Amino acid sequence: MNATTYGLDIAKAVMQVYWVDGETGEVGRRTLRRAQLAAFFANRPAGRIVIEACGSAHYWARTLGSLGHEVRLVHARHVRAYVRGNKNDAADARAIWNAAHQPGLRWVPIKGEQQQAVLALHRVRSQWVKARTQMVNGLRGLLYEFGVVLPGGRQAGLKAIAASRGQLDAALPEPMRALIDGQFEMLGAIERRIEAIEAQLQALQSQFDSARRVRAIPGVGPLGATALAAVLGEDARGYRNGREFAACLGLVPRHTGTGGKVSIGKLSKRGDPYLRTLLMHGARSVIHHARGRSAWLEQMLARRPLNVVVAALANKMARTAWALVAHGREYQVGGIARAA
């Protein structure tokens, strides 16, 4: 007897389940409160539960998987095409069930608690960096209204304020001087928070074997190593190969074709923009600062534009990271990766 497949649409309070009985063909629909969901599936025979990859999907995947069910996550764009009629929870659950039966469907890897915790650190750090940038730009605009023009760049602008503080105090009214003091105090607090999170990530890097492996790749720093380790997991088996991992990060070009003619376009930029940004910055750093470039990189730079080479190197870094984690190998410069 085939296991029953459930389409589960999750939300904060109300969940919707849709399934078809494998023996009778009877359609089942159930609306459940949040507190009822685990108990409902605990009393059902082991089956396959398909959830749209959205908020709290990884939590429910782990919870329902611990009850003996096979849980799969599906990207929202694969579900959207199967929504019939008006959109509501019941229609979404049915669409998830329909999408789950399509051949060749690619699933979203389920993350563990530790993986989500590391990615949460990255997300909060990004929020603080964004807040710091907003405060510096706001301060730059306020001073500009008083005729003070700061040089470009965050550090250069702050250094210019500190260096000419005496002149600014003489030229600015008292409320503005107090405002600058408060903004500098807040910027210092934000800087300390960013440094604390980076110290946590630095410590976590030594705890994850996968992070240690990918850290050896040129262009991958502590941020990139911990982010890659959190996305790939301990064995990277959530992705079939390195090419699929690079494609999931949006590091492959779009293509469209008809009549046997295929046109290659720009980067797809799908998937995680944060990790893609880290890899792109790392690749650009390798190109600009590496002392000894590889022959492959030199040939690429000779015949392709710089930004194309950056994207190609970022793609190669992602595929290399997958290979090191998936096969448990160590990175070797200019050689073949060896088993640990």
C-alpha cells in the first residue's frame, strides 16, 4: 500500500491539510489549530507530508519528521501554478498536494536547529550593518544642511567628523552638537554589537567541520564559511551536486529557448541573496588581491569582462564548497582535493 501524501498549508494559528486516501480515493480536508497539528499527525499512519517553504516550515518539518513521517519542503513558486480559483488556505493545501506529485520536483533541504541558529546570527548582523549605514547616511545629510560636506565612505566620513570636531562645535548650534554626540554614541553601540556577533561566528567556525573545510577556499572568510556550513549542513546531501547548489544560489545564467535555439542571459539571482553576495565579494577580492592567480583565472580575465569572471569564480567557489563538504575532503591549492 502506498503511503498517503498530505499537502499542509501552515500559518501562525490555523493550518489546512489536504490528502487523498490511497485505497478508497476519498478526499480528506481538515482545518487545525496550531496546538492540534502535531497530535493529528501523531495519530495518522506514517506518510509523506509536503509543506510550502515559508515561515516556520523548517520547525514543522523537524517536528513532524520526529513522528515518523517523511517531510518534504517545496518552494512557493512550484506551488503557485497549481492554485485553482480564488486563493485561500484550502486551495493552497490542495495546490501543495498537486505539486508534490509532479515528476522531477526539486525539494528544499530541511535545516536543523543549529543551522538556523547560525543563519539567525548572520541575519541579525546584516540588520545591524544596515542600521549603521542608515545612521551614517542620515548624519551625513543633516550636516550637509549646515554646509558641512563629508568625504565618501563610512569610515572616512566618521574620521572627518572626529578630526574637525572643534570646528564643527564652533559652527553648529547647541542642539546639533548634542545630536552628533548621541549619534556617535549609538554608532559605537551598534559597532560593538556587530563585533560581538562576528566573534560568535568566528568561534562557531572552529566547531563546524564543514566550515573549517570551506574556509580554506580562497575568497571564503569567516562569514562565508559559517554561512556555507549552515546552508550545506554536515554532508551537503540536500543538493544532488555542486552545479545544483550553485544554481540554487542564483549563480548560473538564465536561459530561454524555442525551436532548438537557446539564448543565455544574465544571472538568475534566485535563492539566497545574502550567501550569493558573500561569494561574489569573495571572488572579487581574490581577483583584485590574490598574489598568484590560477591559469584558469588568468585566461578568463583575458577574454571575458571582469564582472563575468567574478560571477564565474563565485560559481566555482560554491561548487568547490559543495564538493568538500559532500565528500569530506580537504582543499588543496593547485591540486586535487584529498579525503580527510
